[in-house]
Amino acid sequence: MKKSKFLTEFKQFAMRGNVVDMAVGIIIGAAFGKIVSSAVSDLIMPIVGLLLGGINFTDLKLTLHEAVTNAAGEVVTPAVTLNYGNFIQVSVDFIIIAFAIFLIIKLIAKLSRQKKEEVAAAPPVPSPEVQLLTQIRDIMEKQSSEKK
């Protein structure tokens, strides 16, 4: 059975180095995001909350409609709330992740620039043919200057 052109093109696209690099970056980025989220929620925000008088940001919410319970105390309709504290926490997560990625990209760009400068500083090595022709030229110039 003949492969469709679409599947062939997709395979070529998926096997390019850039796509694989991007997939690795996404996986590492997701793991990095979890680490930063944990650092923010478990380390940074409790300290910020303590400095602000013992506030736990994830508990901050504005109740728009109270929960409705029946006579047995079971919740019939849950409360409707705006969880702005959780939004603040996620916003801080985002800012820290964005800043960390900015620093990483800046470092990679700096290292890339340094590598390009090192490559540009080293003169290219001439091919063996050019080296041989240079030697022949030098010998001929030496012989010509000796005859004079």
C-alpha cells in the first residue's frame, strides 16, 4: 500500500532536528514550570503572606452567592466564589517562570555570541592544494631573488 503524501510530509516534518529540540524544550519547560509553581506556592507565597499579616493567598476569595444546604446540612448548591487569591498566586508563578526563561535565553544568547566570536577569530586553515601552491610560490620568489 502506498503511503500518502501527507503522511510522508508529516514524517519528514516530525523528524527534523528543530521539532525534536522543540519537543524536548516543551517537556523540560513543563517540568520546570512545576518546580517553579511549587517554589512559589510552598516557599515564596507563605513568606509573603506572613509579611502581610499571615494571609494565605489561596484562601482569598469573594463570595458572590452563598452555598445552599438542605435540612440535613448537605450542600445542595455550592457557593459561587471569585478566587482572586489563587489568581494572584498563579500570576506570581507566571512572572517568576517568565523571568527565569528570560535569564536562560539571555545566557544562551551570550554563550552563542562568544562561540561565534571564537570561530570568527580563528583564520580558516587553507586546503592542502593552497598550502602546496604557497610553498611553490615562496620557492620561486626565493629563487628569483637569489638570481638578482
